[in-house]
Amino acid sequence: MSEDGREELVGTDDDSENMAVDGSLNNTMVEEGCTLLGRMEICVAEAEKRSGKNAVNMQETFTVYLIETRPMDAVADGRNPAPDSLWRRYSEFELLRNYLIVTYPYIVVPPLPEKRAEFVWHKLSADNMDPDFVERRRVGLENFLLRVASHPVLSNDKILYHFLTEEQGWKEVVYETGFQAKADSWLRALSATFRVRNPDKRFMEMKQYSDELQSHASQLLRARAKVADRLYGVYKVHGNYGRVFSEWSAIEREMGDGLQSAGHHMDAYAASIDDILEEEEHYADQLKEYLFYAEALRAVCRKHELTQFELEMASQDLISKKQQREELATGIVRTFSFKGMTNKLFGQEAPEQREARLKLLEELIVEGEEAVKEKTVECEEHVERAWVDMQRFKEQKDKDLREALINFAVMQISMCKKGIQVWSNAKECFLKM
Amino acid sequence: MSEHTVPADLSGHMLDLDEDEDLEVFSKSTSLADGSSMPNSPSSMVNQYRLEEDDEEQQNGNTKDIFITVDNPESHVTAIETFIMYRVLTKTTRSEFDSCEYEVHRRYQDFLWLRSKLEENYPTLIIHPLPEKFVMKGMVERFSNDFIETRRKALHRFLNKISEHPILSYNQHFKVFLTAQELAPHRKQSAGFLSRMGETVRAVANSVRGLSSRPEEFTLMQEYLENFSNKICSVNKVTQRVIKEQREYLDELKQYSPTYVQWAGLEGELAEPLKDVASCVERCSKETEEQIQHLSQVLLPILHEYVLCGETLKAVMRRRDNIQAEFEAKNETLASKKADKEAMQVEVDGLADRVEMANNALKGDWSHWQNSMRTDLKSAFISTAEKNVEYYEKCLAVWELFLLSQRVEPRKELDEEDVS
């Protein structure tokens, strides 16, 4: 199963079944066992702090993550081999992702967890070294790897495999693919503005959707963070009851015990919010993943615009060259050209010169036709593959986000149950006053 | 306002808690510490508490013969001023009263008059405080509905506290307050202002002189009071803070649910669950609003009253000290006097009696007040805890319903096994 001959196969027996007639991968028929994740268990097990010298020879502290892999058949057999493992830092994950984006521009590439903590509800967790943040990032990185390794197209990538299995020298291998040059031109293209005449309507709609998704998801996350902040305040203020009741109970005879124990429950209530909100961060992370996915989706649409634009340019160019040829051949000037003007002013050129120019034009036209053919294929392939992946993405998104909303409800229910518990207990204490 | 029908059969009914009709006691099957199950209505519930109190209170409760309500605040406009008149309804079987039912109208000033007369007559009894004249701090305007309602409840509690009091309840001025159609003629008769002036002057003189020795029990009382005042003020502040934080939380919650709706507008399959979550958040907002209301209307006023009680009690202690100081001063003068001792002795003896009476009155009232305080605060705290339980139970139901609606349609999830 090789895609345009760009990646090598990692090694599976079922390839032939999934080969379409023209040799390209038949995405829709990929079974779970065919993706990398089907053959290999992957997890990001730990995070550790390291110190080292950076590119400008300054001391820095960074976090590395332990990636563990085990062959799936060994696990299935009941053997429990020790996993292979290696350490990677966040920047290496970034490198991998950039490589994938450039190499598979028609795929909505799964996003990485955020680089810096955003939409924070409490100033503390804005720190990248905060253990809770590191833990959530570990989970996010694992999620990224699982998504990539189970993707029908991405999972076959050789660079991905190396990332998971060879700690040393991986960076050099990536750079050797020459993706960096492509990345630079891709970045330039992404930020450029160009007018496409006939973009695929579906892609334009998808681009619109991705923009709106980004906007609305951001708003939701911002509002959620504010709510979390306020809820934190409410719970923590109740801790003051604990303190005051305790002090008050010391001067009371009959009311003392009731007040004292009620105070303890108020303390418990105030303390409970930390866990509650920490859990809710996971919900926020699930939403954030799709906020970042929106960007990846947008990039695919932009790539379509770019290929379509290049095709239109190439077609345009071919048409104008053909016109030039016609003019040269028939002598009839339809369009204004500098050559035409100079011809008029200084007289026609010699027949040999004309012949030479015609010949050149013919060559250019042949080249142009090739270019148009290539671009057409590129454009069509991109549209076809991208559309498939966008459909896959849409279904995945609907499923994942629905689950996220359900998770959110489950968390709310848990919080309510805790609240009922605490206040029922407090009431019992008050009854003893 | 409230349709207060005082029932003909008075047995088993608790006084006070005007808040009954405002309280929605969430009756689940919880049980008391002794294992008996929780009764359902507020009044019967409070009766349950009454069984735990000492006999004295129980007797009072079972033989209550006077019922007072304060309601119907109405605005009165004259050339000079605008003020609120409250209706005071009394139903009683007491023989001292000519009729068994009275309806009069009183304004806040009238309540002030009554209280000052009572203080005058019983300087060392603990008389329940009145709501303050004007609330500067809060966002309450003088004639806003919230302010009037809060004041009305406090005035109602005030009169009921007086009627519960074994001594104050039989005071002549109290009777006049409840029964006279026009209070003005009675008010003019009192020389309250002058006597209060005299008292203040004496108090200043005595405090300069100092007290030779305060009986220990009163010293202990004073110490307790300092601490109690302190603590009840703190609880009051904490409660105010809780309300403030809750309000800010509510504000953000109100901004939160629309973001789900906006997103839903974008989506296909996802639109419904997103909108459902939005409506869940909205319903929880409404519950939060109610919870804040409850805190403001039930817990906070009671706490505030006991903050004022702290001040009242301090004044009572001061007056008691003054009475003792006055006696001691005269006593000393007597000791150093050469002639005309007999007349002075009578005076000194009179003052000695006064001291003893004052001390006894305070001692007696002290335990009465402590019980009352305990009952009031206990009931307010319980009510708050119950409201909070109810709040969480309602929110729980909202989210469980959402989950149910989602699980009913597993649909596509069964067809898609994996992420890719």
C-alpha cells in the first residue's frame, strides 16, 4: 500500500485487499487491524523534567514524555513483554505534526494539545511547568498519537513509525525528507491572498464552517473559564464558615458540637471544588481539541484553494500561449502584445525568427499542457481525498463532541451529588445544635 | 401580601416563622438523629424541635394565647412626608384584653416608640432589636419592595418576640400599641426623651467613676457577649460574601448557555445535544437565582438581627453596670456622711433593691434569650442547608434528564466502532 510512492509500507499482509485498481489506497475499506494502532499498542506513559543546553547554548528546563509501544499480537497472546520506550519532547511532536501537514495536505491532521495554557480559569494553571498542566498535556499527546496511528492514511507513514520506535537521529531523518522546503512554501501560500475563480463549493462551505467553529468554540471556552472561576469563589468562601463556626463553637455550650461539626462539612465543601474543576478541565480539553481541529480543517480547504488557483493559472497560461501561437501562425493579432506592437512599428520579423519562436511556443505549449494535466490531477486528487477525510472527520467530530457533552453532564451530576451529601450532613449537624 | 389566617385551633402551632409560606421545604425521607422520620411541613417540623427544648419553652408554646401578625404595607402620603403604614393584627384570649381581635395601623416610628418605652421600663431585660432605620450599605432603596418586605418581616418578628416574653408581653405600652386605634395621644404622654437624657448623663458620670466589682457571672456574660458579637458579625459578613459570589457566578452562567446555542446553529447532528445542554445550564441558572433569594430573605435577616442583638445586649450590660455604679456611689457617700444618715440610708436601700432586681431580671432573661437565639439560628441554618440540598437535587434532575435523552438515541454509535 504505497501512496504515490512517497511512504514505505511498515509491513502488513492485508495490503492486497485494500489496493484499488490504480494502486492507490482504498480508504473506505481499511479495517482497524490495518492501521498502525491495530498492530501496536501505544501510550504516553510518563512525563519528566530535564535540563539541558538549548540551541543558543543557554540552560533550560523542559519536559520529556515517555512513549511506550508494544506489538499488539504479543498482548493479544497473553504474553506481557516489556514495552519499548523512548523519550520525546513537545517540540519533536510539533515537528512530526508539521511534517504530516505538509506531506498530507488533504488530511485533517489531528492537533496537538495547546502549547501554552489558554482559557485558564485560575491564574495558577497558566504555568507550563504546573504538574496538572503537564499531566493534561501528557494525555493530549497520547490522544494525538492514538488518533494519528489509527488514521487510515497517516498511520502508514514511515516517519511516524520512526518517531515511535527510534529515539536517536529521528530529527535528521525528518529533515532529510526535505519537507522543510515544502513547509516554507506552504506557509507562504497559506498566508497569501489569491482569488480563485471556481473553487469547489463544498470546500468553501467547509472553510466557512471551520471559521465559525473556531469562533464559537473559543467563545464557549472563554465563558466556561469565567464560570469555573466564579464557582471556585463561591465554594472557597464557604470555607470561612468552617473557620468561624469552629471559633464560635468554643464559646457555646449546647450549640458547640453542632456548630463545630457543621464547620467541618463547610471546609469539606470548600475543598471539594478543586477536584471538581480539575475534572472539568478534561472536558475543556476535549472542546479545545476540536477548536484546534478547526484550524487543520481550514488548512485542507486552503490547500484546495491553492491547487485550484494553480490549476487556473496554468490553464490561463496555456490558453494565452495557444493564442500567441495562433496569432503567430495566422498573423492575426487578436490581443495586444508588445511583440505585436513592435512588429507593427518596426516591421514584421524574418521568417526564420518566426519559425524559431513558433517552435519555442510549441514546446512551451506541450509543457503547459503537461502542467495543466498534472495540476488537474493534483486538484482532483486533492478534492477526492480531502472530501473523504473531511467526511470521516465530521463523523468523528459529531461522535466525540456528543460524548464530551455527555461527560460534562456526568460531571455536573457528580458535583450535584457531592453537594447534596455535604449539605445533608451539615443539616444533620445543625439539627444537633 | 400574605393571606394570614390565624387558625382557630391554636394548639400545635408555632409562632414566629412568617417565612413559612416562603420556605419550600423539600421533603425527602431523611431522618432525625433519633431515627424518627422527617415530618413534611415547616410548622410541624419546628414542633419537632420544640420537643427537644426545656420545659419552660414547651409550656409557653403549648399555652400560647396571643397571635400577632404584621402585614399589608401601604404607602401614606401627606403634605410633609411619605411613609409606610403596616397593619398589625392581634388575636388573643387574654382576659386583660377587652376584645379578642384587634386591627390597628402602625408606622416604623411607632415601633421605635414602643421599644424605647420597654427599654425605659425594663432596663436590664433583653428586648429584641428593631430593623435599622435606613440601610446605607446595601443596594436597597428606602421604598423598594425588597426593603419594605424585609422590614415588615423584621417588625413581625419583633412583635412576636415581645409577645413570647414572659414579662414584656404583659406590659401596658405593649397592650396600647396593639389595641389603640390612634397611638399619638399615648405617645405624647411619655417623658421618654428626658429620662433617657438623665440616664445618659448618669451613665457617663458612672463610667468615669468606674465599677468597684462586677459579680463574676456578669463578667462572664460580658466576655461571652464580646465573643458572640464578634462571631455573629463574622457569620453575617461571610453570608454577605457568599451572596455576592453567588451573584457573580449567576452572571457568568447567564453568559454561558448562549454560547452553546450559538454553536448549535452551526451544526447538524450535534445541534440538538448542544441546545439541550444550553437549556440545562439555563434551568440551573434559575435554581441558582432562587437559592440566592433564599439566602437573602431567610438567613441574612436573622443573622443581621442577632448582630443587632449583640449591640442590644451590650447596652443592657452597661445599664446594669450603671445601676450598680449608682448604688455604690451613693453607698460611699453614705459611709462618709456625718449627719442626716437616715434619709440617705433609705435611698441607698432603695438603690440596693434596684440593683438586685436588675440583676435578677437580667439573669432570668439571659437563659430565655440564649434559648431563643439558639432556636432562631438553628432553624435558619437548617433552612439554608435544606434549600441547598433542594438546589442540588433539582440541578441533578435536570442533568439526569439530559443523559436519559441522550442514551435513548444511541443510533450511529452502534455502527461506528472506532475513531477512524
